[in-house]
Amino acid sequence: MAIFIRLLGFLRGYKSGVWWSGILAALAMVATVAIPGLTGAAIGAVQSGDRDRLRLMVILIAVAGVVRLGLTVARRLIAGRVSLGVELDLRNRVYEHLLALELGFFDQQQTGQLMSRATVDLQAVRFFLGYGLVLISQAALTLVFASVAVIVIDPLLALISLAPVPVVIWIAQRYGRQARPALQEVQQRIGELTADVQESVGGVRVVKAFAAEERREQRFRQSIARVFEQSMISTRLRAFYNPFIAFLPQLGLAALLLIGGRMVIDDRLTLAEFTAFYGYLLVLLGPMRTLGWTLGLTQRATASGARLFELLDREPRITATPGAKPLPAGSGRVELRDVTFAYGDDPGHEPSLRDVSLDVAAGTTIALVGATGSGKTTLVQLIPRLYDPTSGTVLVDGADVRDVDPHALRAQIAVVNDDPFLFSATVAENIAYARPEASREAVVEAARRAQAHDFIAELPDGYDTRVGERGLTVSGGQRQRIAIARALLADPRVLILDDATSSIDASTERQIKQGLEAAMAGRTTFVIAHRLSTIALADEIAVLDDGRLIDRGTHEELVKRSPFYQEIVQKGLPDQVFMTRKPLEPEVAGL
Ligand SMILES: Nc1ncnc2c1ncn2[C@@H]1O[C@H](COP(=O)(O)OP(=O)(O)OP(=O)(O)O)[C@@H](O)[C@H]1O
Ligand SMILES: [Mg+2]
């Protein structure tokens, strides 16, 4: 019920539309209810042989029909507008809310589930608010009007023929109680199905490469079967209840024929009255029949509404605190104080960072090294506040990142990771993502520094070449270079290169190096790399092991004193010129 009332809240912006649909529906109802009365009068005219009156009544019936037609068309147009408007608002709200949520939320969600909420559930809600609501009020109005009309004609007869109504309402309620959880489960399973499709399509390369189509298909078939089974449950409920709800009023009709017919024979009721009465009961039959259907619509909307509200009620956890300041002036000093961080909410979760304290002076370049899973990515993600630390503080230029407006903070921090995302837009647009107003010269300059200019110039349309959804038309290394250009163009105080050159071969990297060195000048840079050549770009090196910062110093210092670092240096030299087997690394690294 609470959900129902909250759903109605979405209509707030459409009050006049809702009122007009209601008024038009009520007027159409008057016409509908008038028709049986007029029919009765026409029969009366037939009995008394009054030709003029008969003609008049027939004309009136036709007029009532035309009026109803016009009113219904107008109502549908208005209701359609309301319905689509509600959909538009809801879509905007859901989308806006999704973007406001912090990264941690998406770690725990299946994309497909979210997509299903943003599409299937949204449809159900808007259909109900736009059409269902009016249909239900219309049905209710018809019930009231027609009941009043039959009571006026003959109270006793009305009582008998309306006897099934309370039973119908009771059954309809029972139906609703059973149908809603069933439908909610259907929506949930449709969400799972969408998630499945999304994974198969998103991961199509892996699926194909491992010839796993059959397995995916099997999984998919299971998901479909699950939707089918659950839909069958709610279909079965509907199959039983709907006709049953439609059947009961027939009993009333039969009772009317028997008792009313006798009354006419006994001259206690005129044939005209009897016909009108019968007509009203027929009018009543309509809403009773649609009652089950509209109730289904309501149940579906409430079930979907519950899923939508679940999403909308999830407050974003990383937001600007009231009175958030802009980032103070500075050149990018980054400080971590006793930072402990665990992914996920549950307290038992193993922390990925433990008591890390790290002070990086403005303008220096620091390399983070450590085994895979040691927490390097986690550490740098705390700087632009993609996550908040579980305890401890992260400061940029002396300000706690939690006190700074996240937009202002992130505008000064650029991140390039190992699998950069390119939007389906031109190369130039992708490079200018942080600064859409940047001139073409600035874009080209950034691309040159990232060693991307040459290959971009060879693309069919140069900088105006559209790259595919995930940059499928360019190679991994090219994608990384575009992403580096994007970061350089953003001109941030803090630059984070998380394995950003992992797909770039050593000789290209050597070329990028100069560009990077120029780019790193005057800003604080975090470099995460497994390669010595990249590590050599750094002034200092911090060594992470299982979430702890275990050492920090220059290359020379660490080679001498850190066995852990020595191991990385010795084993982490995979770059060799393949044919000559001559190690290129020390040369690239300038060692
Ligand atoms: N989104 C996430 N949700 C939960 N746990 C995560 C998440 N991302 C990373 N982890 C865990 O946190 C730990 C540190 O991961 P992190 O990605 O920081 O490692 P890394 O040092 O960057 O490794 P790599 O060199 O492989 O990139 C790992 O144990 C990992 O399983
Ligand atoms: Mg990583």
C-alpha cells in the first residue's frame, strides 16, 4: 500500500492531465450509463406504439454513443501523454540516481538487473499510472453509477442482482494478494535473464574463444525456463481467477431474468424498466470483468515499483558534504594517513589496505610496486575518492578528500588504467573527454605526447574516426595511448597511471617515456607497473605487500636493502627483444 501511494507521487507533475482524464472518463461514464436508460425508454415507446418518442430515443442513444466516442478518444490522448510523461520522468530519475551512486554500489550489482529495472519495471509502472489508474477509477465509477441507477428502478431487484458484487470484490482481493508476490518473482527472474544476456553479449569474445556457446545457451535456457515457470504460476492464478470473477455477475443476470421476468409477467414491473435494468447489469458486467485484469496491472506496477524504489532508496554514499569546499590551491601533494580499506560493507571483509601511511610531495613521481592483488589499484582509487577509506584519511593538498566537492577533486586527478574505456565517439572526442571545449591543436598535442598521433593520423578519418563501443577497432596498446592522451589533456595536478602502459611494447614505451616525463613535470604522478622500465620513471618507489606498505625509497636504496624489491627487479624483467633475446629493459629504463 505504501508503495502504491508512493507510485501516485509520480503523478504530481501531471495533476491537470490526471484531472482531465478523470473528468472525461466520468463524462463518458454518464453517457454509458444513460444508454440503458434510453434503451428502456425506447422499449416503452415500442409498447405504447409512440413512433415519435421511439425515434427521439434512438437519436439520443446514437448521440450518447458519439459523445462517448469523442470523450474516450480525448481521454486516451491525455492519458497517453501522462503515461509517457511519467515514463520520461522516471527514466530521468532512475538514470540520474544510477550515476549519482558510488562505484562500490556497482561492484555488487549485475548490470543486467539494473538494466531490467530501468526498462521492464519502469514500463509496468508507467502503464499503470498512465492507463491503469484511469481504467480502475472508470470501473469504480461505472459500478457506482450503474448501481445507483438500478437501485432507483427497483431496490429489491437491485439487491438480488447486485448480490455477487461483494463476493467478486472479495475474490479480486484474494487474487491480488496471491498474484503480487508471484509477479514480483517474475520481474526478478526477468532481471536475471537480462543479466544473462548482458553477460553473454558483453563477454562474447571469451565465450567464442572458449567455444562456450553451448554452455551459455544452456544457462540461458535455464534462465528462460525459470521465467517461464514463474510466469506460468501467475498465469495459472489469472486463468482461474479472471473467468471466475467474470462468471459471478452472470449469476446475478440469471437471477434478474428469473425474478424480474416474473415481476413483468405479474405486472409489478414494466417491460421498459426491466429492459433498462437488464441493460444496467450488462454495463456493470464490463468493469467486473476488467476488474481482474486491472488488478493484475496494479499488482504488477506495485511489484515493479518495489524494485524501482529499492534502487531509488539506495542513498549515494559518496556525495559532496554540505558546504563542500573547492580543492585548496596547491600542486598536488597527496597524503594517506593510517588508511585501512575493505571492499564491501560487512565487517568481516578482509581489508585490501592495512594502516597505509604515505606522504607524496607535490610534483614527485612515485611508483607503486607489489605482487598482483597487493592493493596498488585500491590505493590509487582512494585518491579521487572513488571509494572512502574504512578508517584513516586521504588528503590532497592538505584537504581531506571527504570535505572537498568530489567534482572539483576529480577535475584535478586523472586516472589511466590498464583497460581504458573508449566511448563510441570520435578519437578526438575521446581524447577531449575531460575538456570537451579543448581545441583541435590541444588534442593533437596531447596525442603527440602520448605517442598516439602517428597511428591516429593513419586511421581512415584521422582524429574524426569513430571508435567502436569499447574501442574495438583499435588495439589494446592504441587504446591505452588514447587514454594517456586523454589524461594529459585534462592537465591534472595528480596523474595516476595504473598499469597504463601494460599493452604497449617496450620500444613504443621508450618513445612515450619522453612525453610522459614531460607530462609528469610539475604534477604528482603515481605509476603502477610491473615493468622496470616504467618503474624507472619514478623518483621514488613504494612497495606494497598484501595491503601493507612495507618499504619506500629510491631504486638504488631498495635494490640494496629490500629483498622483496630485488625479487621484483630480477623476475620482473620479461621485456626482451624476442628474436635477439637481448634484454631491452635496462636500456629502456636507462639503467
Ligand atoms: N571491487 C572489488 N571488490 C572487492 N574486492 C576487490 C575489488 N577490487 C579488488 N579487490 C580485492 O582487493 C585486493 C587488492 O586488489 P587490487 O586491485 O588493489 O590489487 P592490485 O595490486 O592492483 O593488483 P594487480 O597488480 O593485479 O592490478 C585483492 O585481494 C582483490 O581481490
Ligand atoms: Mg591493479
